[in-house]
Amino acid sequence: MMPSRRAFLKAGGAGLAVSILGFDLKPAYAQSRELKIARTTETRSTCPYCSVSCGVIIHTLGDKAKNVTPQVVHVEGDPDHPINRGTLCPKGSSLQQDILNSRRLLKSQVRRPGSDHWEDISWDDAINEIGAWVKRTRDATFVEKDAQGHPANRCEGIAWTGGCTDTNEFNYLVVKTMRSMGLCYIENQARV
Ligand code: SF4
């Protein structure tokens, strides 16, 4: 008797193979995973998508050979991570497609005021320009006293928003740095 679609999905392919075909596919699945990550280097990292901050293991092939470009071949949940214990949601499970994506931007770019297109810019030039703009904007928007003449000493022209892979340590430094410049508008995602 052919199983219903619901029964097939409920049992899973491997379970159904045992009950209907008489053999167990689980060892084959386990073996294919082992073959996939054989000879890879494991790098522990954090999923970049949301503030849950699940731990991931990135498997890279070829990064120990001198003339080979390293290639990410597999990404999975970190079973030792206290937050997700090896599990990943669908977004986290698709992380490999984010890493190996031809549309991923790998260089710095700038869009000048009034321009309708992005230009390539070196990292050195980008950092210098960011520094100059921060200084210029802070000088132009710094408020020493409020409307009642009370000391304010705040910078209202710059805001900071943090990414979801920022660690607590990074966010600590961010807050110290931004507050020292007088920034009021600071937002970060909570991370471990
Ligand atoms: S795996 Fe999912 S829940 Fe976990 S951090 Fe990534 S997006 Fe968030």
C-alpha cells in the first residue's frame, strides 16, 4: 500500500524506508554527512540574522593547502552552544547560501551626496572619509547648552545602530566611544 503524503512527511524518508522498503537509510544519511565534512576545518561562529545569536560551525575545505582557495562546504548548528544546542531555524540553516552568493558585496562602496550610483572606494579612503564626516558633523551639530541654558553637551547629528553579530564586548566599546562623542541615539541588538 502506498503511504499518504502526510504519512510520508510525518515518518520522514528514512523511517518510511524501514517500514515499507525494509531497510534503514539513517546510516546512509549519517555517512553522507561525514563524507561532506571529512578533511574540513571547523570554525565556530554566530548566525548573523537575528538577536537570538545561535552558534554555528562553518566547515571549510582546502584552507590548509598553499595553492587552494578555501571553500565553505557546510554550515550547521553548534551542538555545544548553550543557546541553540545544534538547532537552527530555516534562516540560519540557509547560511551557506549567504556565504556562497555571487551577489554578496565584498568591497567598500560610497554613494556621494546627490549621486544616483555607487562608486568603489578603498578601505583606507573609506575610513578616512568616515572620520572626516564624523568630525565635521559633530562640530556642526554639537549642543553645548539646551534651550534653558543648562549644560547639554550632546551630539544630535549622528546616530549609531549595531548589527546582530556584535558581541557584548563590542557593544561595550561602542557605547563608550559613542557616548564620549556625546551621541544620544544609540541602538544595538542584545547578544550574549
Ligand atoms: S538560526 Fe534563526 S533564530 Fe538562530 S540566530 Fe539565526 S536567524 Fe536567529
